[in-house]
Amino acid sequence: MKSLSITCSLCLWNGLFKDYEEHLKTTHTNPACEFCGEKFDSKIRLDEHKQKLCTKIIVPCALKEYGCSNSVCRAQLQDHYLSYIHQKILASIMHRFASRTTNDQHEQGSGMDVDVGQSAPSSITTTTNENVRPQMQEVYETINILANET
């Protein structure tokens, strides 16, 4: 085992396993975040910090796949979410969602589900567009207001 060759996960060093502990002690005492400088007792904790907590790391917008190509400092995400471009893309997504939902409802029309068991009494559930339509209309009007104000 001591003659096993190993590569350091923190740098380009490679050598024998028996020398790895010494390498870690001398070269990587406490790995530090390259964005904020905070030090950690392990690479795992450093990686967790960078993935979830570091306020100075640059992260892509959550709506990247919908067209918001901005990358911002994690500490400024809240400001970005309130920005004109982000709100415009969000309104566009909601508009498409509302249109798709309305179209789906029109295609489905009224439906009736009937469940009849052998020894159980039958149960009938009906759904109509009238149940959902006022809520969708309200969402649609709100989206139009947002889209026209931006």
C-alpha cells in the first residue's frame, strides 16, 4: 500500500501514497476559496462552500436556459432578479406557460372520470373549464400588465 502511486486532488503533485500525508500537511494546510479567501479544513468543505455559500463567486442566472445569459456575483443575485432584463424574461416565461395551460384546457374540454368497482358503489368526478378559468384569467391579466409595463 505504501508503494501505491497517487495524484493529489488539490494540485498536480503525484507520488507515493506514503508521502501523500506529508505533502498535504506542507502544501495544503488549509485549502482556501479563491473567490473570498476563506479557509477550510478539507477540500469537501471548500467545495460545499463554493457550491452554496460563497457570496463572491460568479454564478449564472437561474433563467439561463430561458435566455438570461447574465452571470453575477452570488451576493448580487437578489438585485439581478429585480433587474429589467430578468423581469422581462420571467414575464415572457409566465406568458408562455399561461398560454400553454389555457390551450391545454381548451383541448381537454370537460371531462368525466368514472370509477366503478365490482362491489363498491360508483364514484363520478367531473371537471370543467369553469373551475379553472377565472384563476387562469387572473394570471393571464397579471402577466399582460407585467409584460406591457417593461
